[in-house]
Amino acid sequence: MRGDIGFSNQRVKRLDNVLSVRVFLTRFKRDYAEMNEVYASFFPTGKRPTRTCVGVTDLVRDALIELDCVCKR
């Protein structure tokens, strides 16, 4: 997943506009380390947005991960 990333039916071309991210994982213990590596690859060290990561029991359509982002214009 590189290039444009869809956020709420809009396109965000610059990830430096992301202010905070909430990550929801259905398999927290299994997936946290890998998610952390992928997350770090999208944002430069020292400029990563605030993040909260939460383990949940279920997501819509049996998704394994969901991200909720707040961006500035």
C-alpha cells in the first residue's frame, strides 16, 4: 500500500497532514509488532503523529485492522 491512501472517501496525498491515528487490532498480541513496523514506514522518525493502539474483539466485515485518522487541511 503506497501512494494515495483513502480517508473517509477523500484522498490524502501528504501524510504529514495526519495529526493522530487510532489503530484497532483484533489480534493484538499477534499483529502489534508487524503493524508497528508498517506504521513507522509511512512516517519519518520524529514526525510521527500521535497514535493510540487498541485491541478489540471484532471489527466490521471481519477486518483484522482498522485505522481512524485525524488530518489537518
